[in-house]
Amino acid sequence: MDFGHAFALSLSLIALLSSATLAQPASAPAPTGPTNITAVLEKAGQYTMLIRLMKATQVADQMNQQLNNSAQGLTIFAPTDNAFSSLKPGTLNSLTDQQKVSLIQFHIIPSFISVPQFQTVTNPLRTQAGSGEDQFPLNVTTSGNQVNVSTGINDAPVANTVYTDGQLAVYQVDKVLLPIAIFRPAVPAPAPAPGGKAKKKKKEAGAPATDADATADDSATSGPAVGTAAAAVFAAFMLVVGQGL
């Protein structure tokens, strides 16, 4: 084979390989993977206690399912570790398992809310724990770009935006939001009636008399009168006897 034929054959092979390469479709970008709320919080830091409670109550699994199977999105008010440390000692340990679930769900809004949208939301917000003025009320007020959250027990400003992607919004709060349904102040017991075993107070002036009062009064007044009459009879008897002698 002469040089001319070899060169032509080489060009043909190069053209064939180039055509095959161009015909191959471009590889698709690697999928980003499902949204994971605990991964978001772990990356942000300072949410160890919240993550622990989310996992223990299985609320994290419920949130991930909703994020990846629903278009509504979620909004989370995320208390920091310092917020949990600020609770009274023993607060979390005193809660039942169901109350812990409700406490975490109370920090979750079942829809995506951006910071500007807080200015137009309707109070009280519906949380995953429920709603209602006497159970799980969560009210939001705004002043400019400042957002404040109130529960009826305590309130907390939104410190900053931890994460937002149009479907999930995570906002930092420096207090654990306490719902009324769990942390309602105890109603004080009624004070004991005055008196008890102590001596009865003197009857107030103008108070109606009872039968017992009347009997006591009769006894008190009749005693001296009877004694006086007996003394008079005895004196008369002695006088008669004296005159007879």
C-alpha cells in the first residue's frame, strides 16, 4: 500500500471516530440528592439538641418525606443549643414522648415562607402540632425586615436565615418556642376558707340571728333574773317567820 492510500485511510478513520463521538449524548449532571433536614442543621452547626430531638421523635423522617414528596415545602424555626440550655433544668425530661413530638412540631410550618411573606401571613400560623388560640397559637409580627414570633407563653425574634432554597426555609431563634397546650401556667388552688378550727368571729352587726344565737341569748339573760326572784322569795319568807316569833 502506497503512502497516498494509507493517508486517505487514516483520514477516513479519524472522520468516523469523530462522528461517533459527536453522536454520543452529553452525560447528564449528577443528581443533587433528596433534601435532608438534619444534614442542613448539621452543616449550620449549633443545633445538636434540636437534631437529637428530631431523630428521637422521628419528626426528622416525617419532614424529609414531606420535603421530597410534596410541593408545599416547610418552614422551621430552629432553636439553638443555647436556647435549649436556657430552659429551666428538667424541662425536657418532664415531658412525655407525645409532648416532645408536639414541641418539635410546634416549630414547623407545613409550607415555605420567605422573609417578605411574613408580612402578609394570617395569624395564628398553623404548625404541624396544630393551631388554635388555646392550644398551639403561633403569631408573627414584623417591623421592616425584623420578624418576631410569639406563642402566648414566650416570644423570640428571628435571628437570621440559616437556609433557604425555595422549598425549605430554616430560621434561627434564640429561644425554644413554648406552646400553651404543654406549658400552660398552673391555675392556683383556691385559698382555704377563713376560720377553720379557730374561734368563730363575733357576729357582724346587722347579721340575722340564728336559733342557736337566740338560745344562747335566752340562757345568758334568764340566769340572773331567776336568781333575783329566788332571793326575793327567801327574804319574804324570813320576814314572815320573824314576825311570827
